[in-house]
Amino acid sequence: MERKKVTIPDLYRKKHEGKKITMLTAYDYPVAKIVDEAGIDMILVGDSLGMVVLGYDSTVPVTMDEMIHHSKAVRRGTKYAFLVGDMPFMSFQVSEEEAVRNAGRFLKEAGCDAIKLETAEPRVLEVTKAIIEAGIPVLGHLGLTPQSATKLGGLKVQGKDAEAAKKIINSAIALKEAGCFAVVLECIPEKIAKIITEELSIPTIGIGAGKDCDGQVLVINDMLGLFERFLPKFVKQYVKLAPQILDAVKKYRQEVEAGKFPAVEHTFAIKEEELKKVG
């Protein structure tokens, strides 16, 4: 059966049929192509690229131009997956007009299918509605929102007491009512994520939120073992590529220094008669 481009109705259908939605991040063409070929439903060009690709200490320094640059590359490698661009810090907080303009860049310039916004604070809710009214689908994001990590007291689990849990539940409902097509739940207790998933008619995508969410997302550099600065508890490493790459680079250096590379099979020849003509 020929694969088709994943759409929002497809994501809704999966939720209501009890089928899990798969999502991963990607930040460049070759990785996006692999993720897409693997059959992943959704690809997120996350502002996490600030830490895992650009070497920043947090996601805060990431700019719109950086996000558009990487989103364009991911789009070129994505044929079937539903592509979401992440609105970086200060791209939507200044004004509704600027937020809509920046959101539009993800679709107009980068070819994304939707954008993602962090938090459901009252002002962000109004921005969310404005973006949706402009015809741009929005994926919400609750719980641990990295752009607000300082305000939240660091990168830690959210919703661990009754008051905080109720706030996240109410925020999820508010995002659904604002028109979000789905919501990411990051680093919240599993039982709270289950309550939200059962309450909402739109899909929930968990990251550190347990198995009862409608889908799961991970940062691909984490699950491939490429980012070694720290490893969140919720990450499963399916392979550890960083040590393998390090070994390969060391071997390359050693062979070049020893004159073993390039070998004959890696070089090109010229006929003797042609070489004589060179002089």
C-alpha cells in the first residue's frame, strides 16, 4: 500500500482508533530523510536544536532565522511525515501581529505543516487563537516548557502537587478550546497525562509523560546517543552513536598520520601515455 502524506485528520483518526502516534525531532536533511523513511508520523524541528546542534546552553538564544534555516533543510528530506516548526523564544511574546508573521514564515518559507507554541498563559492563548485564525495549525506544549525553565525553577518535573496538576489539566483544555490540533505534555506525572488524554478529543504527545498519551516524541540526538551533555530520565537510547563516531574519527586520524589512507582503492589512475604528455 502506497504511503500518503500524514494530515491532521490522520492524527485524530489514530487517537480515536487507539493507535499510537510517533514523533521525533530532526534538524537537517539526511536525518529527516531517514526519519521519514522509517514511517514516523510527525517530525518536529524543535528549538532543542539550540542545545543539541548549535551548542547553546539552553533553547533561549535560538533565533527565527536559525529555525527557518533548519526547517527548510528538514522539509527537503521529508515527504510523508507531518512537519512542525517550533516557535523560538521571543518570536511570539512581543505582539500578536509579530507572532502571526513569524508563524507564517514556517509555512511560507520553510514548508512546515504547523507550528508549536510553549505554555498556555493567558497572553499566549490569545496569540494561539490569532495564529489559528490566520489559518496556521498550532501544536500546544505544556508541562516542562524549556523556554520558561528559569521561571519554572529549572528543568524538572511539573504538576507534582494537586494545584499544579489542576493548572496543567485546565491549560490543556484551554489549548483545545483555543483550537490547537494536539498538545505536547512534557515531564508531568503519568496519571496526570492519562487524565488529560482521556479528557481531550485532540491527541496528546508525551515526552516524559508516560505510556497513556496518544503518542510519543523524543529528541533524536538523545535517542541515538549523540548528545552526551546530559541524559533525561525519560529518554531511551536505542543506540550510542557518539562513541562509535569518536572511534571512527580516531581511526581515520591514525591511518592518515601513518600513510595508510588513502590506499590504492581510494585513488584514481591515469594512463602512462597520458602522463608522459603532461611533461
